[in-house]
Amino acid sequence: TQKLYASAGVNPVMGCLPIVIQMPFLIALYQAILRTSSLQTGTFLWMNLSQPDPLWIMQILATLFTLGTSVLSMMAQPTRNSSSWLMMIVSPVMIFVFSITLPSALAIYWVVTNAFSMIQQLLIQNPFKIRREREAKAQAEKEKNGHSSERTKKQPNGVNNNGRKQDANLSRQYDSKSHRNWSQAAWLAA
């Protein structure tokens, strides 16, 4: 597996880069919440911003939006591998666990950030449109290959594609699948 990564120029650790980049911002936000006195006593809707959401609504929303963002980004990818499936499951679980214990202001941050990410993906990089285009292209390629294979398909009982009888020598040349022999057989049969 490592040789494959090296030959393709892929570093599997780079998948963790977005999470690592966000960590300093999350730590700074957490410290800002803890050290700001107005946030210690401040509320938003039903939540105390310095305490975890007691109704678990923000935790669930943060988890669902994170999962939705991951699913949309995977839909746009042409191939799916096991590491991306694992990240798609692990990220929302980690967000859920963290949002249970951390202040609800962080859960609000995750909800808003992932909601905007989902909207951005749907508007700019619409995975449904990309998937439809990819399937249409694959279908067109399949039909193109299907028609070309029908034209060169061998007919039974020594009959060529034009419906004419071939002699045994030409059938052997046709079966060899050599381009030179095939074109020679077609020229002689005509």
C-alpha cells in the first residue's frame, strides 16, 4: 500500500490536514469563551454559552451537519476508498463527543460552519450534478463500446458480419485477432 501511495504521489496523512488546521482556532475559541466574562453568563436561545447544551440539540445538529458535509464531499469524488469512509464516520462521532463536554458556543460554531460548508458545496460543487454527469459519461462510453463490439462480434458457422460465408482459412485468420489478419480476411471476403 505504501508503494502505491508513493508511486501515485499521495500522502494519506494529508486527509487529516483540515482537522489539524482547525485545531488552533478551536483552542483559541475555547479560551476566548472561558476568559470572556460576558460569555460566562451569556445565553443564546435556551443555552448558556459557557455550558454544554442540556437538550443535546446543538450536539446532534453539529453531528448531522458534519456528516452531511462529509457525504456531499464524498459524492463528488470519482472513487471512494476505505480511509475516506472511515473519516466520514469518525469526524461526526468526534464532533459529537467534543460537543457533549465543551461549551455550547463551540457546538454553535460547528453547526454554523458545517451548514455554510454544505450550502457552499451544493451551490458551487454540486455533487448531485457531478454524479449525474459522470453517470451519463459512463453510459455514453458503455454504449459506444457496446456498438463497436457488436460490429466486430464473430458470427457462428463461418458467416462474416456482412452475412457472407467465409472459408475455413479466413475463419482461422479472423479468430487470431491479429489486426493484419483480420483486415486481410475482411478484404478477401468482400
